[in-house]
Amino acid sequence: MSLPSDLKSNFPLLSQTVNGHQIIYLDSASSSQKPTVVIEAMNDYYRTINANVHRGAYEIAAQATEAMERARARLATFIGAPSANEIVFTKNATESFNLIARSWGGDNLGPGDVVLISDMEHHANIVPWQILSAEKGFELRWIPLTSDGHLDLSQLDRLLDGVKMVSVTAMSNVLGTLNPIREIADRAHSVGALMAVDGSQYVPHLPTDVVELGADLLCFTGHKMCGPTGIGVLWGRTELLEAMPPFLGGGEMILDVRRDGFTPNELPHKFEAGTPPIAEIIGLGAAVDFLESLGMSNVRQHEIDLTDYALRVLNDRYGEELTIHGPPNASERGGVLSIQYQDVHPHDLSQVLDQRGICVRAGHHCAKPLMRELGVGATARASLYVYNDEADIDALTASLAPAGELFAR
Amino acid sequence: MSGLEDLYKEIILDHYRSPRHHGELECPPAHKTEGFNPLCGDEVSLTFELQGEVIRELLITGQGCSISQASASMMSTAVQGKSVDEVRNLTRQFKAMMSIHEESIGAEDATSKDAKPLELGDLDALKGVVKFPVRIKCATLSWNTLLTGLDELEV
Ligand SMILES: Cc1ncc(COP(=O)(O)O)c(C=O)c1O
């Protein structure tokens, strides 16, 4: 089975032209495009059942609540979570990490403790720990990289000494590297540490099962998986989430409030203070339905095929003039291609590509410690998703040479 | 590729390929200031020496896109031997050219001094950057860095 070949027609934005060219969107690692079913699901909510949730007894309020909770249940199934109550809605993956750091970290970390992250983390899985570390005085330790862009696990036993939490990305947003989460989780658990996983680049692209991954906590973000912005997820094991104190306080997250204190609500509402982004949750539910209708193993296979094609045609045509960071084989990586072409600066490269309707991202991709390890200030990153095809790769390939000519020294 | 030639004028590419006044002066007596564009990772490092009120010499190193590096090179040519007042005035004019928002304030400011408006010369080639708003920060990086340096010396 493979993906339908006319998938682009499901994404209204992709029929547009920019700068006189049909748009070629190669920046899905930043944010994916949205299929019509997602846009319509959000519109339908506003048109027909817009009301606050978990409050009114009237018909549309009940329908809104039901639609939101149905989305939660679909997300649980999508990632293999044992219970829908383990799905906590947040604003994005960044907020999910801040929740973990504040709530679990605030309760469990102090001088002498260690949190282990890696050199390929997104700032979302770095800075919340740094902020907390400055307050609590625990150590933040880093798993280094091998020269071919994998995590260097050769010293993991030593690195795990004293560690209470390991928090690592399942797939790098710069290198595309897929990390051996199960192996790291097992070794973390063997020293009594918890395992948090950044699934922001993984959940949208591969079949995900939190139990198989061996994770205790998983963060991901809706807008990279065909869903809207403003909605993310924290999944956690029930016992763990139950033991964690609330993060934000306010309405929804309480069972009772008295002058002398409050009683927190049950899971997952304990972590969902205030009116939730109802339309966005419903939109994310529709995105999950859309991805499941494609089949996540088909999504993964499509990306392996396309990444393999891209690596082949780019390397064949440009050879030594082109560096593609990260693992050389499509089977060990996702469809994220950070490229350096001749000495054309990434910013200039993306500008030239933009004139041809090709959207790639130039910059540090919110992974500055990694950029320092790679010894570059920025890369140009082309990233793939369900709607991309070989013609998109061909357009990218054909556009590098003219950029090179323009800036040749 | 229509539009790109407004941005990548030949003279800009020439400054990018062969940056002028490239290098570092010894500090002291020179003063050193560094500037970063956190969004794209561009960096410039300026060393300059004042003689009284005049920039006697200014050298630049850095890494970044063609616009940031060419603008730095052009600036290095434009400010050698100029007085601090002239440099501040030129910077105002340059930034006015870069941004419609600053234009009203900047232009007024620049002409309110009865000193005759300075020639932008080669710098005029950077005018096309305005059509590419995300690149304005690239073009102004070295200029803002120089202003910081002058402020640090309180001149
Ligand atoms: C690996 C990774 N983690 C976390 C994030 C943060 O996602 P968001 O900005 O939606 O919180 C991103 C996306 O930018 C990412 O690629």
C-alpha cells in the first residue's frame, strides 16, 4: 500500500502560486499544511456547536464537550495510550515540556540530581530544564553525538549515574536521526530514572506506540501533524500524572475551591486550566482521523521512499559540492534534509528558492547547541510530508545550481 | 528569477565576494564590538580606532549571508575617515532607507541638521532589500553594531 498520488488536492494551500510558481512546500518540520477535513472540522464547530465545554447542560454545550472528548480518545488510540485520561491538552510541545519541568521537576529535583538530555534537542527540551536548574541547583547533562549524527551511547552507563530523568527526542528536527528510544528507556529505567520523549517530529511521521517506546512521558505538537496551531499534547502514565502537582491554576482544573485551598480535578483536567482551545482540539482529532485513513505505516514508507530518492538525486547531481547533515540511509532517519550547498549561505539559498516557489527554512532550527556541534551558524532545511512527491525534490534539485552560480566567488 | 536582481545587485555580490577592510585591529588602542542576528546566526565583529572625533580606521570580520556581509563591507568603505557625527548621520540615512517606518523620523532627523545630506553612494544598491522585509535585519546588523560601539565609547 502506498499513499494516494493526488494527496496534494486535499490541501487547499498547496494549489496556490507564489512568485509566479506553484508553491512547493518543503518546510513541514516547522509546520505542516492542513487538509480540508481539518479546516472544515474547525469551521463546523464554530458554525454549529460553539459553546464552552464541561459546563452547560444545554444541547450544544453537551455536543461540544462530546466532540472534544472524542478527539482525546482518538489521540489516545493514535499513540497507543492505555487510557484517554492520559492525554493532556497543552498549547504545544513547548508547553508540554514546561509542564513536565515545573510540575514533576519542581517536586523531584534538587542539588545532586541530574537530568540527562542530548546534544540534538530542540530548545523546547533544553530551556525549561535550564530555567528550573537555575532555581533548584540540579545538573543538566548532555548525551554527545557521533560523527554521523547519531546519539553516542557508548558512555551511557557513566552518563546515567545519578540521573532522575532522561529527556530525549525520538527524531531530530535538524538531522532527521531516529533515536533508539526503547533502548535508552530500558537503560534509564534500570537506574530508576524516568524517560520523557520529544515526539514532535516522530508522532506525525511514524506509527507510535507509547508502551512499545517504553516512555513514561511523551510531548508532541498538533501543527506538525496536519492539525492547527495552538494545540499540543502531553501523554503520561496514569500513576505518574496522578503523582504530579498541577501546573497552571484556575478554572477546569479543580474539584473544589475554598478559602483555605483547593482540591485538584482528576486526570486529565487537573492539567488543563481554563477554557481549552476547543476548536483546535477538534481540528487535531480530525487530523488524526486523516492520518489514520492514510495509515501511519504508509506515511512512514512514503517518507522513506522519498527521502531515499532525495538523497540519491541530490548526491548524484552535486556530489562533493553538497553536504546533507545526519545519517546517510533513509531507513535510519526521517525526511528532514539539512543541506549546505557550496558556500552559499542558507539564507541566500532559501531566498533564491523562494523566488521559484520553493519553501525551505534557513536558520538554526531552535537547536543552537546542535548547530555549534555541527560547526555551522545555520542550515537550509528541506523537510517532507505526506503531500510531497518526487517532482518537489526535482524542483529543489534543479534550483541549487542557479543559486550556486549567483554567489560563486 | 524576477525580483532577485533587485536584491542581489552586482555591486552587492562584489562586496560579498571580496569584502573590503577585512581583518582586525589590535585592541587597544582600537575598540572592538560584536553583533549577532539571533534569528539567522549572522555575526559581525568590528574593530575601529578613533583619532579625536574621526574614525581613523575600521576593520571587519564576520560570517553570514551575502546581504549582511556586503552591507558590512560597504559600511567599512563609507565610514573610513569620517567624523563620528557624519557616521551617525549616515547610519540614520541608511536605516531610513531600510525601513519605511523609520523613514519619516529618520529623514526629518537627518535633514534637520543643516549639514548637507551625505552621499549614500554604493550603499544605494542596498535599497532593494526593503522589498524583502526579512532581510532588513541582515542589512542593518553591521550598522547597529557600529552604533553600539560608538555608544560604548560615549562618542
Ligand atoms: C523536535 C522538536 N521539539 C519541539 C518542538 C516545539 O514545537 P512547538 O513550537 O509547537 O512547541 C519542535 C518544533 O519546532 C521540534 O521540532
